[in-house]
Amino acid sequence: MADDRLSVIFAALADPTRRAILARLAEGDATVTELAEPFAISLPAISRHLKVLEQAGLITRSRSAQWRSSSLNPEPLREATVWMERYRQFWDTNFDRLDAHLKRMQTQTERNEK
Amino acid sequence: MADDRLSVIFAALADPTRRAILARLAEGDATVTELAEPFAISLPAISRHLKVLEQAGLITRSRSAQWRSSSLNPEPLREATVWMERYRQFWDTNFDRLDAHLKRMQTQTERNEK
DNA sequence: CCTATGTTTAACGCATTCGTTAATTAACGA
DNA sequence: TCGTTAATTAACGAATGCGTTAAACATAGG
């Protein structure tokens, strides 16, 4: 994987387990064990996923006694979205075209039904 | 890599060469050779990148004689953004300002094009 | 100090990714 | 038909990703 920031962010998001972890953290901070609970994979595997998310800046971590709490940091998601914004105009216009197309189809169908 | 749709999309975006190809295609369709030109990598490597982008649905391809033209399909970017929208509420308050800024930019661009 | 609990690190295997060069396929055009 | 151009496929190697189990580390608390 390339080591530029956006690549690291997208690569971190390219795993469903990691996206699920982010979804869980959106509901509140959690320890490693809590985060691991819904998954059928080992604790070390979760630990690695957290490291990936941390390196992408998507989570921050704090220690309290032997527990390490993770919390969501959505800033990289904003960065990723900013990058995609360049294409928004593109997809909006495509949608307009698709929408118009669908409307024409509908009109045609209605005519055929009469 | 997991084979769910979002994972495939994010994985496709996790490579700077592929993102550069998308950026180029935003300016208009191009052949494989044209797309390869800015990069110091071989044509087969570009061909593979295009395959990855195609499988992610980010480009569509057409053939005319011996040239294969690629064109941007931004729909998967919309999907990725939709996924990220869930986290928008967590984003930096600066984001609202940025978003407003981007919207203004777009409106301005649209005006300029008329 | 010893043990239990939470988490990470080490060491390994397997699959995938990304690049290469060489060979192959496809289509045009003299 | 033959040579040229465009692109893909084949075959290979090095690096990375993701999982495992076993061992190590860190802290609380009797």
C-alpha cells in the first residue's frame, strides 16, 4: 500500500471489520474486548485492526489501568470526502440524467398503459 | 480483501495511481496508452489498475477498433460518501463551513460555465 | 509477591497485491 | 498477407495483509 495519507485512510476503510468497529465507536468509546465481542476473530486480530485505524487517524486511544479505550476520530473521513467532492458535480449531473431518463421511461410506460 | 461492494470500492481508491487515473478521466475519456503516459510504470500495470477500477464500478470501458476507451463512473463514489454520511454528525464543526464553501464554489463554477 | 485480567508482540502460513518482462490477442492498413 | 499499433494475459517475484496460537507485558488487587 502507498503511504500517502489518503491511501492509508482508504485502505483502512477497505475492511468490513474495521468499518464495523468504526460504526460501534460512533455509539461511544469501547475497550478492545468490547470491540472484539461481535466478531468471530481473535483478540490479536482486533488489536491489529485497531492499530491500522489508529495509523489512519480514524481512532485515538487512551489507557486507563489495563484497559485501552478507543474513540472515533472522524477527521480522516472528512478528508476522504473532501477528495470525493471533486467528483460530486460529476455524479450529481449523472443522477440528473438518470432521473430524467427514468422520468421519460415512466411517461412512456404510462402512455403505453392507456 | 473482503468482496463486499464497499470494500472493493475503498480498496480501489487506496492506490494513488488509480486515484490519479480517476482524476484524469474526470477531464474526459482516455485510452490505456493515454492514461499510462504520466506514469513511470508499464502498460500491463496500468491495464491491471483499470481492471480493478472497472470491478469497483468506477469506470466503464468501450472498444473502438484496437483502442479501449475508459470513462469515469462516479456512482461508487456516491455510495462511499453515503456510507461516510453516517459520521457527518461527528465531524469537526469546521466541516459545515467547508461544505458551504464547496457548495458556493460549485455554484460559482456552474455560473461560469453558462 | 502472585495471580487474574486486558492487551500487545512474536512467529508463522496463506492469499492477495503490485510490479516486472515476454508472449499473445485484436484490429487496422499498406 | 504482413507488419504495426493497442492492449491483455501469462508467469514470476517481492511485499503486504489478515488470520492464527503462544508468549510477553502491564496493571489491579488479594
